[in-house]
Amino acid sequence: MLRSFKQTLKPCSNSSSSASSLLRISSTQEFEAPRKPPKSSLSQQLLRLDDSYFLPSKHESKTSKIQLEDDHKRNIKFEEEEEDEKSIEFGRPGLNRAEFDYTGPYEPLVLSPIGEIPIIQVPASINCRLLEHQREGVKFLYNLYKNNHGGILGDDMGLGKTIQTIAFLAGVYGKDGDTGEKSVLESEMGPVLIICPSSVIHNWESEFSRWASFFKVSVYHGVTRDMILEKLHARGVEVLVTSFDTFRIQGPVLSGINWEIVVADEAHRLKNEKSKLYEACLEIKTRKRIGLTGTVMQNKISELFNLFEWVAPGSLGTREHFRDFYDEPLKQGQRATAPERFVQIADKRKQHLVNVLRKYMLRRTKEETIGHLMMGKEDNVVFCQMSELQKRVYQRMLQLPEIQCLVNKDKPCACGSPLKQSECCRRIVPDGPIWSYLHRENPDGCDSCPFCLVLPCLVKLQQISNHLELIKPNPKDETEKQKKDAEFASAVFGTDIDLVGGVSASESFMDLSDVTHCGKMRALEKLMASWISKGDKILLFSYSVRMLDILEKFLIRKGYSFARLDGSTPTNLRQSLVDDFNASPSKQVFLISTRAGGLGLNLVSANRVVIFDPNWNPSHDLQAQDRSFRYGQKRHVVVFRLLAAGSLEELVYTRQVYKQQLSNIAVAGKMETRYFEGVQDCKEFQGELFGISNLFRDLSDKLFTSEIVEMHKDSNFHVKERSLLETGVSEDEEEEILCSSKPKSEEPSLKDLGIVYAHRNEDIVNGGKTTTSTSQRLNGDGNSDENLHCPDRKKKKKKKIEDCSEEKDMSSSMREQKREKYKRLAEFKGMEILEFSRWVLSASSFDREMLLEDFLERIK
């Protein structure tokens, strides 16, 4: 007990600190004085924050706060920054972990209540390296543990969920990084089980080695499983790390062990209650189950129930109760034409659900935690014009017998039978190239016919939307499949077969690298030319490895220096590729497979992210963006999601919006704009999003997404106008920020770039909190020369200027007042005018309002 009491009084140690970084203290002082933070540009950022940043959390006593504030004002002094400090980087881009150049608060991180014995606290060697939001996360995990139930740590990617977990475990097990003594606590407690994707097993090992090497960590994976299991039974293992796949197979063996704590990394893998993995995890005996995930809900609200039923059984009631009380009301209330009564009920149920989840989940975003240390992110959705050849091939695809069978499945059969076509004569499609290959061993069809055709047909439509070469036979496939793919390609190419070089896969470098017949690549070519000329670095993602091959040839043809990472890249070489790309100024592009990107890839040297093909699951695209937008990023990150206008990809994107909005409603309790009539899993209200007929309809004659957005543009503009004016940015000043330095005649238009329509994703998902128009700035920087403009907007603005010239002169004094207020706001934020202008355009309306409130309170 005496040792624990001394530990609470001992200041944090940091072996990396030098003697010169310590404050001078008298020789009669009993304890070591607080040290100054290391010299870095981050300390300069912290100086701009309020003193409350260094105070204890709101949960600690008022007396401790006053005492610490006095100590802070009396003792802590920062050294003057050197003139060349701007060149010092915030983070360490080469590391595949969340790491910070910041020595945390100096008071001990005590987890147990005051007066409780033994004292539970985080070792000083870990505590001094934690940021404030990580300290709060550790306290949250301990409260779950103390109350004998589990929960979810749902922080965004890159906020250090792994580090917070390790700090929590070190505190609970009474570890002391300095003495290395075995505590009473750890001798009485069982081991810890960590279940994670196989791709991050090594990451967990390295994090324990770096942060808490005093733990005995072993990996239960591969051929050494039996030996590790024997070691575990002999109490030679404190932390056992295994993969989801291994646990699914070895669940009966591992579930029989009395685990003290079980941690599931990337816990959204437990979203499907029918999977064998979920069933295996339910057999774990301990109630202290912790889930780590940045995407608590991905596709359906029911996924919330499955996840929380594992971490805290019974917390959301029964499955039937959850469906009737939460799931259905929230979905029905989000319908565009839902009666007001439905909307009111949904709002009440939403608030109730959020209050319940708050007991078991801590969810924080980058903007809430480290947003002030980053330049921000802009997520643009760009609808590219398909080439004329792509459009013709797409139309022929829609006319294939397989798709016509699916579209007309509910129509009466032509044979005169009372049955539907899908239940009678059109149940099978023997003359279709896709159906005949799928049922090559069963000419009579399968039990799922014709619905077994849905997925293969969707894949083909997506391939046509991306590049016509993708629907040609893959030389790596078996001979019979190549033969059927050639038959399919011949049917959809039709009379244009000579333009694409026949049905065989092209081996010509010049043909594959040509952008003539690919709408997305034509837009990408022009955008990349502008980015490369400015020294930007680009991450280029694609779900298809064959598409990466084509993009690689395109980059070679354009002379761009690039790196590539996909499923064939050896695991032990991936981090070196990342480090080389971050360190080398000559590397301009990084090609990455969305599926093989893995977790923990830190690519902060890139400030442009291109997602070439969208995924049905929005979390995949969001995780790809976070490869660049994470701590250590010093530039404004701009994302470009390329979609083929008028194709299935528009429907993929609108379903992403639908899922993201449902997640914001159920998890964060936000009110979202009701865009869509469709309701997920409801045949009565399939609307414009759901059902087979919507998947395979022709969208080429309309701007599907644009028309939905335009229905809400008036309310969106009202919100935008209010939020900007409140921060002192006039419309004219905003226009100056957005305009490029080039003459207007040289500004590229959407049409010049091969773009039909573009908007910012956050404007749509968040209900129009910021400006939304058919012409958005796609570069994200105020001083760039690639701002896209809308002719109608320019004409309207010019006419407004001509008609109101006298009125404009009269309001010059008012404009000067606004400019002065804007300048004072920038000084209050600690930024130059241009830097602050970029922050205003990238920040959310909430961040702007908070800044204004703080500013008004300060000047009082």
C-alpha cells in the first residue's frame, strides 16, 4: 500500500527528456518538479489554447483544479521557439501507430475513487505520453470494468484506441514500468484476450512492446498454437492476441478459459448475428468485453443491437423489442414523406437510444479532439461523364436477357399462368451468357433462380462504369470462365467491338493507358496534372486489382513517380513502402487496393485522396480517406470520390448517404435531412433506393443525385448564409477566398474537366450545414488555380454587382467593420488571415459557432 501511495505522488518520467528540459528547483524540494514540454511546433499550438487544457478533467476535485492552476502559472514556462521551427513536423509519418510529440499532463492518472485501496492508476511511463482525450478514454474503460460490464470505445481511426486500451490494462493490472515488481493485483487476475484482424496482430505486439513491455504477450496464431496454450495454462501469458479467423475455429478451446478482460479490435466484425464468429464470441464467459471500432454502425441499425448484445448483454432489451421500439420507428421517420407523427416518434426514440448507448459507448471524432491541430478535410463527390462508348455498352448490358428477367420478375407470365415470370417460364435464362455459366453443372437452375443473377450483374455494371477493359476475360481465370466472359463481352460491345480491340484482354501498353474511352480517367488526368504541378501528393484507391494495373500504366505513361500496395505485396514490405512514400519528395502517387490497404497505414505526406470506385459499405471509403487525414497531417486534405454519372454508382453513393445518415441518427442523435422515400428492408416503401427494379434501371437521362439534392437546396442555403455571416465572413470575402489567381477565362469549368456534377459529401450527409451547389471548389485550397465555377452563378453575381453598385458603395463602412471583426477572429484563433480563411471553409458550423461564443466571451 505504501508503494502505491508513493506512486500517486511521483511525477511522470520520460526517458527521452534531457536534463536541460527540467525546471530549476531548490535542493530542499522533496519531489521532482514538472518538466517543460519538448521544443516542437506543437507546443506553439498549445500556447494558443485556454489554460483549462492543462487542468484536470471535470470529474476531479475543485481543490485539485485550483492547486494545479496555481502550479501551472507559477512553474510552467515555455522556451521561445526558434525561427526555423516551422520546418519541424508534428508527428512521425513513418510510424504505423498514433504517436504524438507531446508530453501529457503531469498529474498522475488515478482511475480508482478517492480513498479506495488499492489505488488503481496508469503507470507514469504511459501517462506522460497520453493526450487529454486518451486520458478520458482510459477512465471510461475503467468505469466499464468497475461496473462489471463491457462497452464500446468508438473513436475515429487515428485517435489511439490501441494506446488507450493498453494504458487501461496497465492500470487495472497494477503494472509499474519503473520497478518491474509483480503487483498483488496481477497475481490474482486472469489473462486478457485480444481478438483482432490478422493484419494487425503484429501492430498489437509492437504497441505492447513500445508502451508496456512489462506485459507478457503471446500470439495464438499459426503452428505454435498448442505451445502457447500450454504456456497460458502455466500462467506464463498475461495477454493473448489472436485473429478473428483463429478464434472462429478454436472458439471452443479458448472460450473455456476464465478471461479477465476480452478486447475485440475492429469490433464491427461482430455485426452479423448469424455468423460463426459471432456465435463463438457469445460463448466467452467474462462479462468484461470491450469493443474497439471507429464504425459502430455500417449498414443497418440492427447491427447496433448485435454489437451491444455482445459487449453488454441485455442493455438494449430483446431483439424483438429493439426492432419494434428503435429500428422501425427510426427508419420510417427518416422517410422523405413520412407523416409528422412518425417524425416526432422517431425523434423521441432517437434521443432515448442515444441516452442508453451513452452508458456503454464513448464516441469521439478527430474534429472534437485534435481538429485544432489539423488543417481539415474536404470530401468531394465528383460525377464524371461516361464516354460515349461506355454509355452504349452500358445500355446494351441493361438489355441482356438476365437483367430483363430480373426487372420484369413480378409481371404476369406470358404463358397465361397466374404465376409471376420469376416463378414460371422466366425463372431460368438458358440463353443468357451469365446464367449459363453460373449453372453450367445444373441446366435446370438452382433454388435461388433468378435472384442468383443479381450480384454477378451488379459486378458487370460496375466494371463498365469504371473501365471497359475490366469486362474482358481475365487471363488468370480458368479456360471455361474466359470463354463465357468473351461471350458476354461480345454481346455488350456489339458493333463497337473494333473500337475496344476485340473481346480478348488487351496487352498493348498504349491502349491500356489511353483515357479516351474511360470517363473517370479523363477527369483524373486533368485533375492530376494540376495537382502534380503544385507539388501535391496523391493517394489513389481502387477496389479492383485489374483497375490498379490499368492506372499503373496510365501513371507510367504520364511520367509520374509512384508506389503500389495491394494484396500481393508481402506484409513485411508494406511499412517500408509507406515510410519511403512519406519521406521521399519524388514519390507523387501511391496506388492502393481498398481491400489490401490494411489498418494503421499512416500516409500523412499525401494531401489528395482519390477513390476511383465507390463501395456499398460507406466505412470502406471513409477508412481510405483516413490514411491521409490523421495526426501529423500538415496540409488541408481534399478527397475526390469519382462516380460514373448516370450509372449504378450513383445508386451506390445514395445508399451510402442513406446509411451514413441512419448511423448519425442512431449513434450520434443528429437530425438529418430527409432526402429519400425508400426504407431499408421494407417492401412497401422501396422508393428510389431499394429493390431490384431500382438497381437495374436506366439513369442515363437524368442527374439522379443532383435532382434529389436540388429539392433541398433552399433550406441548405439558409443555413450556410447564417453560419458564415456569424463568423464575420461576408459573401464577397468568401468569393475572394474561393476564386483562383488565374484570369476568369482560364478557370476550368466542370464541363472542361469532364465532370457533370459535384458536391461536398458533408453538405449532403449533414443536411446542408455548409454550402452546396453544382459547382464546388474541388481543390480545397484558397490560393489554388483549379476552382471550378458555374457559369450561371458567375452571370448572376455579375448582374447583381451591376444593379447594386451604388448600394455597395454605401455599405463599404459595414464591410470594413466585418473585415476588422474577421481579422480579430483570426488573431483570437492564432492564425494568419489566409490560414484562418481555409479553416473557416473546412470547419463545421458547430466549430464556427463555438469559436464565436469563445471570442464574444473573451472580449467581455
